[in-house]
Amino acid sequence: MTARSNSSGRKPADTVAPQISVRRSLIVVLGDQLDLDASAFDDFDATVDIVWMAEAAEESTHVWSSKPRTVMFLAAMRHHALALQAAGRPLHYTRLDAPGHGGSLGAQLQADILRLKPSRLVMTAPGDWRVLQAIKAVAEAHALPLEIREDRHFYTSISDFAAHANGRKSLRMEYFYREQRRRHDVLMQDDEPVGGQWNFDADNRESFGAAGPGVVPPRASFEPDAVTREVMALVNTRFAAHPGRLDSFAWPVTREQALQSLQAFIRERLPLFGRFQDAMWPGDPWLYHAHLSAALNLKLLNPREVVSAAEAAHRDGHAPLASVEGFIRQILGWREYVRGVYWTQMPEYLERNALDAQEELPGWYWTGATDMACLRDALAQTLEHGYANHIQRLMVTGLYTLMLGVQPKQVHAWYLAVYVDAVEWVELPNVLGMSQYADGGVMGSKPYIATGKYIQRMGPHCKGCRYDPAQRSGDSACPFTTLYWDFLMRHEATLARNPRMALQVKNVVRLTDVQKVAVHERAAAIRRGEVGAAHE
């Protein structure tokens, strides 16, 4: 699907403000709050209130934000500004390249408060702890009341999640997910799950086999209009040294485009989503995944309409239950769960490093210059599109940094920088908790580690790779396999106390001293950059 925006190249005006003697509210709208029905607008009065939006260079530099990610946010913001103006809502919008820009959201908000003189600030709860603290500091500095309203784009409030978590020894998503299903009557029949079981994950782990995925529907793509092209030119100039490319940028950046993406997924991909959601195939980044997370996280889509569309597809006989349940579990279960973890664990969560990982992130994560076929493929598509599916993130890029022992905050900064759907509330728990086990088990009951044989099962990358996933040492040994055994040996005492890791730890005992030394030597060469990096 290819579509054009109908914005006709219009630009959001930098300032559109009514001439009034007393301004009641400055409605702060952030780049991931692009919803005309957000709670911040509940009592909006165009005669006394004004919407405030600002692009800020700091949002692309506090982590080394990739070009696709920056364009995604800025293009969506500018289109949303046009929608606000079309809805008759007075707007003060500051572009990234505006003369005298403060450089950060906080600095620009301070300057605009002095200019606009509101009586209070109103906003929907943000998705980033850092941004929330910055806005609170500005409000306090100007002695302005700051009203933060619930984000209705989620099924569960933070207070509800905190109540769920209270008194629990562990925060497992599965139990939370079942509560969500019952509470919101999703895929339920007489208080029992449709189909007689809660979770069809065991049915959703197929690979494509030697024949490959066959003809996969093209993804829903949208040719950049004049507004988006202007943003692309700005980003290519202002952030020329940042990673990533914009040649194939085609993400939905308007509400209308997001709805088209949802419809295309339900129609063309959902029926096979479940079976192949863990499968990978070289050179094909899209496969049967939804590609809706960026639109959801920027609030161009509401999760309720996404879940309802999937549920209707099952009722209508269009998609099998295993696919529909697996997809809904990601939205109603996982997405809500990681947000709850983030806001109940911050700010200390960001500093957690349970395995004391201190290695540097390999520089080739920013370029894709590695001779490991699976990582080269995942990194190339990440830099090209700002996208990788969840298995590539968890069991390729994330698995490698976990077993290499990379400092978790560096891994977090990379994920936050490179993916178009990355907002900290969803990215940080997925990386520090699920992927890197840096939270020591808050989210996952064990580290997700595997040899290269796992990657071999889920796709054909190993056939075109110089490394052998069956070998743990020697010149042809797969770095994933080497690092797997090295990880078990380095953390043997800690992992031995985890019942779910007992069998894997016992396998270490079977290695001879000579074999252990060979693994350590190979792992040391990997950490020195002598193995894995592409050398001309």
C-alpha cells in the first residue's frame, strides 16, 4: 500500500495566539502525544487556552538519535500541528530551526511562558522520566501550577499497576495479562478465555523452513509529502553525522495513514502473524509483523481500536485464534506491563546493572560493519528503516550485547536512538529488563541466552556466515556460541541459584579445563574486536 498525505505542503505556523488579556492554560503537547482527544484537551477553551508544541535538538542529541527516528517524530509533530490548527485550536509551535530556539524543551518552554504568560500548565502524562522532570522544573521556576492528567491511551493507570504489583515477589507479565483480559473482556467467554487457554505462544514459534517465506505482502508505506520532505532535508543537514539513512523512509506520520496501516495489517498479515512472529529471513525486514508500534507510541493509534480490530478478525473467521491472541498479548499484555514497570521502578531502574556488565558497545552497532550474518542483516535494516522485529531485538542484537557483557546504559542508549518506535517508557524495560537482565529478575525469571544454534533454527543466516554455530572455540566458532559458554562460566555462581538455569549451568561442569580456556581465549579476542568486526 502506498498513499500520499493530503497536507499539500502546508507548514504549521510558529505562533498562532488569540489576542486576549488573560490566558488560562498552556496545553503542553509532546512529540509522542499526537492525539486530538488527549486528556489535556478535556476542558479546552479556544478563547482562553493555547496549545504549546516545540521541536528540540536535545531530543535528538541526548542519545545519538538516528535520522529515521528523528524524522518520524518531527514529521508526525508537524502534521499534528496542522491537524490542531484545522480543529481551531490556537497553537504556539516552535520549529527546530526557529531563530533564537532554546535548544531544549525546558529552555523553550521557559522562554514561551514569559511571552505567553499563562496562569497554569496542563499536559497529559509524558512517557519519559527525564522530560517530566524538565517540565516540572520549569513550572516550579515560574511558580505555575502544573496539572498532569492520565494518559487514556493505555488500558491501565500507573496507580492500578502499582496496586497489582503491591506485595508480589515477582512481576510476571502472564498474570497481569490474564487480569487485563478479564477486566476488559477481551477474548473472553463466560469468564473463561476463548479457545480454553490463555496463551498460544507454543503455537507461534515456527520458522519458514528452507523454502522461505514466499510472497509476503508489501508493507503499508507512505510517500513523504512536502512537510515530511522538508523535515528530511532539515535532519540530513542538522544531524548529518547521525546514524541511519532516509532513502526509504515511508512510515505513517498522520492519523489517517496510521489507520490505513492498521487496516492493511489486519487484512494482509494478521492471519499468519502468529505462526511466524519469531521467524527471520535475510533481506526481508517486514515479513508478517504489524509495524504499528511507532504509530501506537506516538498516539496516532489507540490500542483499544487495534485490539478491537484484531478481535473482530477472529470473530469474522479472518484470522486464527493463535495469531489473534499472540498479537493482542503484545498490546493488552506486554505493552501495558512494561509501562507499569517503568513508572513504578524509575528513576533508579535506569542505573541497574545486576550482572555488573562493563564492556563498551561495539562501534559497528552504529554502522552494521560486522561479518556475523545475522547481526549484519539486523543492523543494516535497523539503520535503513529504524526498525527490527522483536526477535531480532531480543535474540540477535540484544542477545549479543548481553553475553558480551556490555554496560546496560550503553545498550539502552543505542536502542533508544535507533528505532522509530522508541519512547523510553517502552524501550528501557524491554532492554534493561527483558533483554539484558540488568534488573536482576524484576521482569524476567532468567537471562535469555542461547548459542548460535537458536538463530540457525529461526532463519537461514548461518548458511551464508563464515562462523559455525556448532563450534564454541576455534577460528570458525560462532561468536554467539562462544559468548554463551563464556557467559555461563563468568556468572556460574549467580546462575546456579536460579532454578530455571540449573540445567544450562550443569553443562559447564562437563567442559574440561582445556575447553574452558579455549572458550575464554576466544571470548577475549571477541571483546578486543579481533572477531566479529568486518575487516577490509
